[in-house]
Amino acid sequence: MKKLNLPDFDFNIIEKSSQKFEIFDEVRRKYVALTPEEWVRQNFIKYLINIKGYPASLIAIEKGLTVHKQPKRFDAVVYDKKAQPLMLLEFKAPEIGITQKVFEQISIYNQLLKVEYLLVSNGLKHYCCEISFEKEEIIFLKEVPEYNSLLK
């Protein structure tokens, strides 16, 4: 897999069949297909847990919701200690650029969840922003915040 703009982590990877690999997802506690997008997700989740102090028990991966009567699925969500959604995360494969369309996708999900933080990454570039609903503004952060700094 491609080297990402994240620290190196150890993973449990198995070969299921010729050229088909699976990676152990510590949050979901199961092996999942190792796609380029999954590689980004697994690395970023490890970064959040091991470097930024996000509790693994407060992260959910591939949760569904309904937007305009259409079923949708977001990549990950981080909850606060009261089990309220706090941050939405959207991951793309490294070869996929982070475009306005990606931000529109995560913003549509956020119309329902109304989280204060959005994070988008393709493993090479990461964007984290804070949403101020009162001021109706989006503030792009210079780095991904520590978990405890998100709690108010």
C-alpha cells in the first residue's frame, strides 16, 4: 500500500486469496477488505487513537443515515462522552483529490447530524474544520485537534 502522510503503524493484514488482502479493523473488531480507501481509514483512525487521544470506543465506522429519503453511509463518526456525534470523517483513496464535491458530500451528512467538526483526508492531505452554526462560518484548523480539546 502507498505511504501516507501519517505516522507508520503496525497492522494485522492477511492474504485471503491471490492478490486479495484484508486488514484487521480494531474499531469494528473484524477483518475487512484492504482497499486504498480502507488503508487511509485504518491509518487515520490509528492516528486519532494513538496520537490524538481519541477513544476507540467512541468511534463508529460506516454508519448509515437517510438523506432526502436516500440511504447514505458515512465513513466514520467520533462521539463525545455523552454519545453525541462530535466529528464526521470522510476518507478517500490517495489517488482521489480532495475537491469541493468531497466537502459537499460530508456537508450533506452534516445537515442531519449537526456536528461541530468535519475531517476529510485522502491520506496525503488532511482537512479539519470547525463549524460555527451560530456565526454561520467554517474555520479550517491548522491541525487535527486532540480529542479532549473538542469537548466543551
